Amino acid sequence: MGTLEMIILIGAFVIFSLIAGLLFAIQQLQKSQESLKKIMKSFERLDEQAKLIVKTDLELNKAQEELDKRLNGLDALQKTSRRITTTLDENEIFQRLDQSLMMNLGFEKNLILIQDKYARLQPRINIGFYEKDIAVIISHIQKNEELLKNLQEGQTFSSGNISHQRKEFINQLFNADYFILSPILTKNGLIGIIFVGNSAYSSSLTEGDEEIISILANQIGQAIENARLFEEAFRASQILETKVKERTQQLAKALEDVQNISKSKSSFISAVSHELRTPLTSIKGYASILMTGKLGDVPEEVKKRLEKINMHSDNLVQFINNLLDISRIESGRVEMNMTKCNLSIMIESVHDLLTPQLKEKNIEWQAHIDPRIPEMLLDQHQVERIFINLVSNAIKFTPQGGTISINAQMNNNAVTIEVSDTGIGIPEKDLTRLFEEFYRVENEINQNVKGTGLGLSLVRKIVQAHKGKIWVTSQVNKGTTFHFTLPIQQ
């Protein structure tokens, strides 16, 4: 091989080596470019993830700020609620709604307007407003019927949830870019409004702010309603107390007048009765003398009339005695002569006394006396008068063949006694007046039989003098029962 050939061969090898190196370098470059692209894509993904992380972090910070703001607001709201619900004074409610609350809630402006008794809005809380501006605000609100209607329906307005037109109206009226306008309601309807707002340079409002203000408005409304109800109840109680005092004084005066009249009546009856007794005694005495014939023979016709004079004199004497007894018992001038009495023996004695009258009308007598009743401290004479009056009345109003019964039973520390008959009975309208002096039930028997209407009144006075009670039950055409109690005094 010659030198030229050797040179050509070496040159070819060198060229081949260079081409091979170049191809290898190109391959490596291609691989590096692919790696670079992968790295660039990785960087792009990392950049997107970093942006997402930053965005998420910002949103989390914003959410945290919003949550902190809401928690602070709820805490302030809870404290305020506790303060305004523990008073029943309307003025004090607004004294406790101070400026620190609005600052804690994050508002620059606050205006609370409450209706007075003439339904006119009056400022009760004012933060960030001039008085002249408040007058303009109240005037525009009271003229805006649609706004008032919406508030009456419980609608809350905020800068983020109302139409552009209304937003401009409220914005200009209150000079606030972010705001909440909420009604204060009670059971009787709208009583006021609460406004809070911020300028454009402050933080905007959120749904949480709207919710907090709505809750605050409800609590203010409830607190005011409670205060007003308490005020009404207090005034009513004061009026009632005044009326009760006045009525008590009137009743005391009336009672005093009645007592004075009763004393005058008793004194008059006592005086008249005493004055009547003397001439009646003389009339009865002269009639008796004439009837005996000591002054000469008396014709039969004259004798009959003298007997009537004597009988009527006895009736008048009994009438006067009853009047005197009632007068004495009422005035306390009669002392009960209390002695130990056997009630069963007393009732049997009354039965013996009235037996002729019972037999005359063929009336059956029944007596049921509780054997456990001990001897009782009673004024025997007066208690016998109770039984005589009640049984005599029963005989008077019980028809032939009827029944009269007396029942006496132990009842704790008293004896309850019932005097019953099967007579004509008493109408219900007469029962309440039966024990009044001179009152007589209108019936056929009373029309034919004369009486004074004092017997039952005297009976009641005697029972009351013994610290007992008396009442009556009756059914027309079935009978009447007089009930009375006598305490067992040891």
C-alpha cells in the first residue's frame, strides 16, 4: 500500500470518526432537549401548583379572617344579648347597646330608630351620623311606603342582595357603600329599624354580617316588647292598686255607715219596743180584767172581741220580744249563758212542747241524733228557740200527713244539725233573702197566716252568736231543710 492510499484511508477513518462523534453528539443533544422539555413541563406544573397553593393560602386566610370576624361578632352579640335581656327598662336597653358593640361587629356607622307612641321614628342609637342627617333619613323612610311595607314583612336589605335602584337610594340616604338595613319587629309588627354600614375604604359585608344583624334586631325587638309589656303590667297594677285602695276606702266608709245605721236602727227598735211594752201590758191587763167579769157581766159578743184583743196583744208582745232580742244580740248587749247541755234531751223537750201541733196535722216526727255527740257548751234557752222556730215553720208549711225530721251528726269539731220537712218548699229566688228581717216568702200559706218575718232572722243571730253557720236548701213541692252548725267547745 502506497503512502497516498494510507493517507486516504486515515482521512476516511478520521472523517468516519468525526461523523460518528457528530451523530452521537446529535443524539445526546436530542436527549438533552427532551430532558429539558420534561424539566420545563415540571417547572410549569410546579408553578401552577405554587400559584394554586398561594391562591388557596389567600382564600384560607380570607376565610380565617371571615371566621374570626364572625366569631368575634357572635361573641359580641351573645354578650349584648345577655345585657339587653336582663333589663325591663326600655331606656336602659339602648344604654347597654353602646359603641363598643358596633366596633366589635366591625361597622363604622350605626343607627337604630324606634317608633314612639305616635308611630313616629325616633333615634335611640347614633354612631357616625349628624342630627340634621338623621332628620332627613327619618323623613325619607316614613315617606317610602314600599320600603316600610317590605320591612313590615320582615325583609332585611344589604348592599349585596338588593336592586341597583334601591341600593342607590339607601347608599345616598345613609352615605354608606356597604350596609345592612334590618327591621325590628314584635308581635304587634314593625316598631323600628337598625342600620349598620361601612365606607368604600373599609371591609365589605358578608352573609354572616347580615345574619348577625338580623339576630340582633330580633333580640332588640324581643327586649323592647318585654320591657313594654312589663311597663303595661306595672301601670295596670298601679291603676288596679289605686282603684283597690279607693274601693277599699269606699267600702270601709260604707261599712261604717251601715254599722252606724244598724246601731241607730237597733237603738230605735229597742227604744220603740220598750215604749210599746208598757201600753200593751196595760191593754192586755184591762182585757183580762174585763174577760173575768170583775167589772160586771160581759156579753158574749164583747167577750169574743176581748179574747181577740188578748190574742193580738200576745202576738204583739212576742213580736216586740223578738225585735228586742235581735237588737240586743246585734249590739252585743246579750251575753250567752253557756252551760253544759245534752242536745238529745233538748230536742226531745222541743218535741214534747210541739206535740199538740204535730198531732193536729198528723205529722210524723223523726229524730236521728249521733250518740257520739258529747255534752255541749250552749245557751240552752237560745238554742231551744232555734229548734222551736225551725220546727214551728216546718209544721206551718208541711201538709197533713207529712214528715218532719231532725238529724244531728258529728263533723270534726262541730255538730251539723238538719231540720227537714216534706212541705211546699221555697223558690230558689227567695233562698238568699230568707234570713233577712221582715222578709216573708210570697205563698198561699203566708197570705192566710200572719207573721212578722223575724223568726228566721233571730235564728241566724243566735247561731252566729254561738260561732256557728246556717244555710237552707229547698225544692218546691218537695220540702225544705235548714242546716246549721254548733261548735263543740270543750
